[in-house]
Amino acid sequence: MNIFEKAAELSGCHTPFAIATILSSSGSTPRSRAKMIVLADGSSYGTIGGGIVESNVIEEAIQCIQFNRSTTLEYDLDRKGKKTSIEMDCGGNMKIFIESVAPGPRLLLIGGGHVSLKIAVTAARLGFRIAVAEERLKFCSPERFPMATELYLRDTLDEAMQAVPVNSDSILIIATSSSDERALRHFITQECAYIGMLGSRRKVRVLKDKLASEGVPAQRLEAVMAPIGLDLGAETPEEIAISILAEILSLQNSRSARPLSGEEPQLVVVRGA
């Protein structure tokens, strides 16, 4: 299997990865032309020459995957103490481009209960990349979430949430057994594309009022979609999952979520000026 076949396999499994490519090299270097795939856990496929250069590239690639960004690195393989110098005696120069490949938007589930499971099953079929944060092994395992590319299981939910990388592209759903307030407090100040929370209207209103009284800006509170989902009369976990994902898709695509069969708005024609 060559590196392109590996990239296709990872994309097919919705697994995020980065490709490191040597753009140019001069003088004495470990490799002059090569590509390497790096996964989020630091494992790699292929090589750009090994040694310190490859080790540094792997560390940078992990950061690119976590924050879904790309970057260009330049190394002088000498000991001259320049900003681009690394402790090698080859004496050459290498320029390397790292491209983050994130198949599908990233959907982060805080809590692995029944609704979260149904959301994950359906979202994976829609091309979302699934991540789950939990403190209970029973609700955060590869057996329960085989479609997930990231599982953050820790001794406490706080530790699990701390371990989760979040950026402005993250789609976040809070659906815990009894820790929604803790989860919302943790993420409400972070930049996310979407934050939604399960709960009754009363529960949501009480929690938002409490956070507002503590000084959380109104803009942040208004950005939280809660109760989450479209009004479909959903009751079962499967129905709730569909209502939530329908809301997310409508927001992603900047659509109104009105029925397509709805009447067109009336056109008013004014004759003369």
C-alpha cells in the first residue's frame, strides 16, 4: 500500500491525519523528496528521513491535526544557533509543508448516553467525525462507539473535557447524565462553531439566568442552542438525534429549516415610480 492508498483508507474511515511533504532541500539532508502521513496519536506511515527533523515534524503535525490547520516548516541542519537551526551536522536545508486533512466536520459529544449514541450513529453516516468525552467506561469505549475517531475517557468529566482540543470549527453537543452545568461552564467561553445542550426549557432558562447573574456575557449565552434540536415532536433517542442533526445541518448550510413545500413569499408589484 502506497501513501496515497493509505490516505484514501484513512479518509474513508473519517480518520483525521496530516501529510508532511518535503517542498525543497539543498545541501546534505536525510531525504530530498518524500511524503509522510502522521496520525493524531503520533504514529506515522512513510518517512521523510527520520532523526530530529522527522521527530519535530511529527510533533508539529499533531498540532495541525488538533487545530485543523496547515503550516510550512524550514530547518537548517546545522548547529549555528539560528532560529531555523536544529542540532544536526548535515549542513543542508529542508522546507516541509504539513497539510491537515480532516474528513468531515468534527462533532464533539460531551456524554456518551443513549441520545449521544444515536447522534453518533446518524452523524457518522452523514460524514461527521465523531469525538466523545466521558468519565464512565461503560459509555465511552470502542465497542460502544466504533464510529468515533476520538475517545476521551478520564477519571472525571472535568479531566476529560480538559483533554479535548476545541477550535472554531468544533460542533459541540452537551448531553451528560448530571453534569450539563459543569460542561456548559467549561465550554461557553471557548470559540466553537456550535454549542448545543439537551434539557427542558425550564432547566435551560434557570441555568442561563444563573450564568448571566455571574457575569457571563449575553452574547455567549445567546449563542448556546438550548433546548437543542428542531421542533419535530421527537421523543425517542433516535427521533431526538434526527431533530438535533437537522438543526445543525440547517445552520451549517445557512438554511431556514422551513418545509420545502411551504408557500413562496408574496410578491408585491408597484406600477409606476
